[in-house]
Amino acid sequence: MSQAASPPEQWQQVPLLSEDTQTTALPGRAGGPDSARLEIDGTVYDQVPETGFGMLIAWLAGSGRLVRMPDREPQSVTITAVTATGTASYRVPRTSTDQEVIDEGIEDYLTAADIPNPPRGHRWYQSLPEGHGTLDDAYAHINAALRSAAPDNAATHPRDIARLLTDIVTTLYRQ
């Protein structure tokens, strides 16, 4: 895949892979969702988290650093119950209502950042920047740079965060 330096004009420009493209499961963060990885022509891609912030970073990385697949895999959510005697967590299948809430949250965040909404029903994968073994590693770098750029948490609106992230993500992929 080519390494475009600017965001796509439309999400539909992101290459669409076959749903039978092989992925490798990656363990999620403690209490977080599992993730997946795929490799195409020597380029490693990690699954983008289903959050507005994650999709904003994906958009800013550019279509040459993204691929998408139809989302046909069963998903789950983690439920944590807090009681007087402690906490218990368990996983249950994600419902269509759960997915609707996730999609609406992403769309609300991106709209506030003046970014078009991605088409629903896809899993999105982002190539790893040089020197980063996982997308989580890249996010740690991005979050540190964001804290440095806005040390007093002055950037809280998605539009302000998007302005700061533009340079951060561009620099990350140039390293």
C-alpha cells in the first residue's frame, strides 16, 4: 500500500479488503477489547480502536496508511459489576444496540472535529509508524506529544484536538 501523506477526501478512498483476509488476534489492554493485526506486502496494520479519537488519528494518518474490511466478526463487550463485596467482569456478545451507540459516539466526535463520518460496518486497520511495534505504542507517543502541545489540557474540544494532532501524526509517520 502506498503511504499517502494527507487525509483522504472521503473514507471510501480507503482500500476495501475481502472479508476473508487473514488477521492475527492481539490481546487487548486489561479490561479493553481484543484487537487484530494483518500484514499486506510486508506492511503491518493494527486494528483501529472503535473510538472517535482512534478514528480521528486514522483519518489524519491518511488513506495510504489505512485499509478496511467488512465487519462480520462477532464482537463482545465487557461488563463490570461493582458490588459491596468487590467487582466481577464478564464478556457478553455485542448487540446491534451496542454497535449503534459506538457508531454514534464516533460520528459525534468526528463531526465535532469537522471530519466526515466513516461508513459503518467496517473494521479499520492502520499501518504502524516506523519504530512502533503496536498501534498502542504509537498512541502512547501521540498522547505524550498531545500533552506537551497542550500542557494545561487547553485542547478539549475535538476540533482543537484535531488541529494539534495534524502535526503530531504527520511527524510520527515521518520518523
